[in-house]
Amino acid sequence: MMPDLSRRVFFLALFVAPLLRLPIRSCLLKPHTTMDSDSELEFEMPGVLRMYKTGRVERFEGTETVPPSPDGDTANGVASKDVVLDPAAGISARLYLPAGVEPGKRLPVIVFFHGGAFMVHTAASPLYHIYAASLAAAVPALVVSADYRLAPEHRLPAAYEDAFAALKAVVAACRADGAGAEPWLAAHGDASRVVLAGDSAGANMAHNAAIRLRKEPIDGYGDTVSGVALLHPYFWGKEPLGAEPTDPGYRAMFDPTWGFICGGKFGPDHPYINPTAAPEEWRQLGCPRVLVTTAEQCWFVERARAYAEGIKKCGWDGELEFYESKGEGHVFFLPKHGSDNALKELAVVADFVRRC
């Protein structure tokens, strides 16, 4: 059964809600019938993003930003600032430091990747600023909300490259000392307690960064992080799973988006988007603990359930935790951040990080 798409949460759910609200024919990539070459569409996700055949891109979602709070957030006292983690690679992030951290005290570090279908939003988006600050306070932890290059200007695997570069930069900063070291990470970041996390597309990135870590260990650090937290992860595949709709029209609203994001380089069963298609790679996930959260009405709920069920079957030797919110939709905890269910999910994530 298709979720209720009338609520604002599905516009903010950072994926294809606008597609699901319109007839298939109006959403497929059909050029305008005008002589103006700059109005011919290459791709459109109504209400989110539009790309023209000339290469011009318009974004309608995820463009609003808020400044950091270096003196501390009025709601929770969490201080935040924008930094460049790796100038050579162009990796920037917004850092969050909980209030009242004693000098020399080391905190777990959460490297967080925002969602947005790989196409919209930044670490400075209001929804993500609120969530990251709330997570930093709840653990408490030092949160590194990393920015990354967005499609379609930078197709996949650009975001994956940036995610791994961010992880390496954070580990180096936590172990650094002396001039030039990022002070918050150098003073308070515990390199032995790094958790990769993200929501939706960002959860996909966290998973793939942990896969890559086993293939490419970080010098002097190793091939595992302490944990991976996948919040309503965006995974997909050619064939339906579980109770996922089998209607070709429904699935045709999702498949073209992945092809657009990656420029057709990776099929719908590539391990980037479908971990179950490559169990031999999946079992090499570079962490001893995984948290998977989802929601009953999430478009990708069957994929999250399959991930939780399949990771043990694939041969991964670690601890899995699974949490599903009833009656909620995809990444509801962002627009409904103060609701009871959102606070419950936040508590689950915070407890997971504390145990990593």
C-alpha cells in the first residue's frame, strides 16, 4: 500500500515524493515543446530539482541555509562552526560540540552525511542543523556534518569519494596535534570511537564508506570504524522485495532517478544501491556494530528490513540493531523533530553511539 503523500513531510523527505504525487506521464523526462533550447528538460523532480538539456540546474528544495552557532544553540547549548577538513580535496563540514565538555575530555565522533537524493540540501540546511545539534547533545558526541558534491553537476561516485575523504580527514584531525590542527577535533575527538551515520542517501553513503574502508584501510588507523548508523537508508533494486509494490508504473518513478544521479554508470542492482546483490562484498562491512532505522510508511522500508535480515546471512560477523517507527514516513524525524516518535528515534541513535 502506498504511503499517504499529502503531508508536507514527504516534500521534506528528500527523495521522490513529488514524483509520487503526479501522473507518471507528467513526471517522465519529457522536453517542453518550445523553440527556446534552454527550456528543454533533461530531468525533472517536481518541487525539488529541474535540469535542462543545456546543463542548467534549478533547485527548489534544500536551498535554505542557517548560520552556525559558535556561542552555543539556545535550545541545547551545542556550539557549531563551519570548517574546511581537507583543503586539497575541498571537503568542508559543520562541526557540533556539546556544552560543558571538560578540557581534554574525548568524545565519540559521528561523521554524518545528510540526505537529499544526492542532489539537494547541505550541512547548513535548517533541518540538518537542528538534527545534528540535537544528536550532539543527546549522546553527547562531537558531530561532523560533512558536505559533499551534489548531482547532477557531480554525478556518483563523486559523493562517495567525498564521504571517504571526509572520514580520512576526521580521523587525521582527531589524531593531530600542534599548529594547524582543527582544535575541536584535536582536543575532543576520540579516533577510536568513530561512527559513520546518515539519513536516506546519506545512509547509503555511510554504508558504502564502511565497505570501502575494508578495501582501503586508513594508514595508522585500520579498516574499521566503531559503528555505522543507517537512518531510513536509501537502497533499491531491480526486483521488488517483500511487500514492495510490483506495479511497473510505481517502480518506474524510482528507477530513472538513480540512473540520473549516477549518469547511467551503475545499474539498479549495483552494490552501491543494492547491498543484497553482492553478499561477498557486504560481509566485509568495516565495523562491528550496525544500527538500521526505518518507518512503517517509508518508501524503502522493505529494503531496510532486508538489510537487517540479510546482513547476518551474508556472513558479516557483528552486532545488528533494528528500529522501526510505526505510522511514520521516510525521515519523518527531520520535519517532525520535536515529536514523540522523533525523540524516541533520536534516543535510539544516541544510545547506539554511546555503546560504540
